[in-house]
Amino acid sequence: MSARLAAVRCIVEVLARGRMLDEVIPGAVTALSARDRALAQEISYGVLRWYHRFDPVVDHLLHRPMSPADLDVKVLLLAALHEIEHLRTPDHAAVSEAVEGARQLGKPWAAGLINALLRRFLRERANVFAALNSAPEVRYSHPGWLIEALRGDWPDHWEQILARGNEHPPMDIRVNARHCPRDEYAGRLAAAGIPSRLSTLTDCGLRLAGAANVQELPGFDAGAVTVQDLAAQLAAPLLEVKPDQRVLDACAAPGGKASQILEACPAAKLVAVDRGPDRVRLLAQNLKRLRLSATLIDGDAARPEHWWDKRPFDRILLDAPCSATGVIRRHPDIKCRRGQEQLPRLAKIQAALLDALWPLLAPGGRLLYVTCSLLRRENDAQIEKFSASHKDVRVLPITSTWGIATTWGRQSLPSVDDTDGFYHALLERR
Ligand SMILES: C[S@@+](CC[C@H](N)C(=O)[O-])C[C@H]1O[C@@H](n2cnc3c(N)ncnc32)[C@H](O)[C@@H]1O
């Protein structure tokens, strides 16, 4: 199978079945050479990144709408447009590869259509975009509902947030200082030909100059480092965990924040909960690589009566399921998989998790509420509602230099520190 065909299959899984791109890619590219694997990934991520810009272009150039049964043909066209506009594929090669793709899909009837449509695009490119660019979806390559929501929630930032959402994400790592001090590790990276710079946002973060294979990172298998966006590294320090404190990580898999808590304070008693054996297995694997230990529970964090031993926690991290609108540049499939209609259900789950976990906190204890959402209704609005309905809640200020202070918490933004967008609110039980 060619790289393009593998990419088409992955994108169809996302668009037609709502599957996560990260989950479908590995299985689809195993038989490809390293070069083709990289191309398949670039096309898959790129098409979903630019889907809202190019899908209307294809619709505009088609004489009649394409049947849902031919979504694969449409995706071939989207892939060719992405290659023409953003990759270094020569125009004629992008066209002929797409035509060949139709044959490989077993749809030779589509070859002529693809050829004609792409050639027309090449001739009329400027006019096509001039005709379509007034639509916000085309101009910003994000779904309309999200553009509107961001414009409302971030009147001074929304356009920059959208622009950043279409960029390739940087690769950040977290250095386990117990293995090796961060600046020394940066030296080891440089010696391995991987330039990086120290982050000023966290004391364990490094930003690599470009993407690297994790197996090339010195000491990766021995637990020296973890791949983690700088903004995801901001939560653990806010909890200020001390030795012997009982800490609950309620939505813990794959364990990025749980492992950071333990690296900083191995004597903490960490209970890590997630739902489903696959998630808990992933958590266990990551902790094992990092030589860390915690009590792992496969359970529903919203139903602690099934797993809690009635001993209160000094710290609770609630990294709640959310729209993931803050990590779009890393996971562009979110733009196609998430819809406005899912927000009320997500908000209900977040509120239920807060309500269920609060009684597990000791008086004087702290709960950190985190999402990777940029939307107020999942962030400040949740904390406002929760603190208004619980007399024993004190919302603590987060005095940091990163991101932006919101009414109840603090938000990191891709447009401010060039990080993912994470929301944090720190609550103390009176
Ligand atoms: C944003 S991810 C957590 C990331 C993790 N904290 C980290 O830093 O690596 C959210 C997690 O919540 C889990 N989850 C969602 N609903 C849950 C529930 N009711 N109980 C337990 N875990 C849940 C999901 O399986 C997912 O692993």
C-alpha cells in the first residue's frame, strides 16, 4: 500500500467513524518504509489540520455533491490539495499520485474526475480562495462553532489562537532531575545531535528544536525523560505535594502528570484512577518505564464509593475529560471529531466529577482542576458554579507568570507562551 492510501484510510476512519487519529495511524503504517510512514503521517495530520479550508474547495469545484460512500475519493482530493498547498510535492506529481490513488482504491471511474478537478484548482486557485475566503471556516480552517466560541471567550486572542491551532506542534520533554539535572541532559541531547532549549515556564522542561524519535532521546527507556507539552508540566508544581501526603490523580492515564508528581516527590502516596483496563495498562507501562510506583485503580472517578478506602486525600488532581480544544495543533482530528453538541454532556461530566471527588479531600487539602480546553463553560464557569454551591470551597489565586489569569484560575494559551492551552483552578477545602 502507498503512503497516500494509508493516509486516506486513516482519515476516513476519523471522519466517518469518529476515531482518534493517534489510534488509527500506528496500525495503518506498520508495513510502510520509514520514509513512507513519515509521509503518511504528514498527509493524515495535514489533511485534518486543513480540512475546514479544503473541504469547501472540493465542494465548490465538484458539479454535484459526492456520495458518502465515496468519502475515500474526496479524501484523496483533500490530500492532493494539502500536498499542493503545503508540501513540496510538485503540482504534477500531486495530481498524478491522486489519480493513481483512485485506481488503488478500486475506483478507476474517479481518475478522470480527480484529474479534472485538480487541474481546474491549479488554474483557478486564486479565484477559488477569493470566492471562499469570506467564510470563517475557510479563512481560519477551524469549525464555525469553535471560531464563534473562541471569539466570545477570548476577544483579544481568538485570531492568534486559531492561527496557532494550524501550526505544527513543538516537541517538549520533561527531564527527571533525579536521573540527571536538566542542563546536563540538554548537553547529552546536543551531543546526540538533538538541539534544545531550557524552558522558562517549568524547571524540568526542554523544548526540542525539531521533532525527534523518542528512542533517540538518551536514557528514554531508563526513564530519564517523558514527552510532555510544557503546559502539561504546569499542573504538578501547583499541587505542592509533600512527602507522605496522600494524593489522588482521578483521571490519570497515560500518567504524564502522575509521574511528574512522583518524580518531584517519590515519598508521596499516590492513588491513580482511570477507567478501563487499556487506560490502566498504559498508565502502568509508563510508571514502570519511569521506575515509579503508585496504587492503580480501574474505576469510575465519579463513583468513589466503589473504590475509595475512606481515607481522605491531602491533594486531588482532577484532569477532567473535556473538549480538548487547547491541544488542537497536536491533535488536529479534534476539529473534526468534536462538535458543539458534545459540550453540555462534557460539562455535566466535569461537574459530576467535581461533586463526587470533593468529599474525598481532607480539610485544608487542595484540589487542582485542570482541562485542556479553551472554553469558558468547561473552565471558569465550572469553578464559579461549583464554588457557589459548596460553602467549604476557597479558590486560591495562582500567582504565576505563564498564561493569563482568569476570574477563577489561570489559562495557558498557544498564543501567549507557545504552549498547549490548559486551564487550572486551585481549590482549598476550608
Ligand atoms: C485528559 S486525560 C488525562 C491525562 C493525564 N492526567 C495525564 O496527565 O497523562 C483524561 C483521562 O480521564 C479518563 N476518564 C474519563 N472519565 C473518567 C472517569 N469517569 N473516571 C476515571 N477516569 C476517567 C480518560 O480515560 C482519560 O484517560
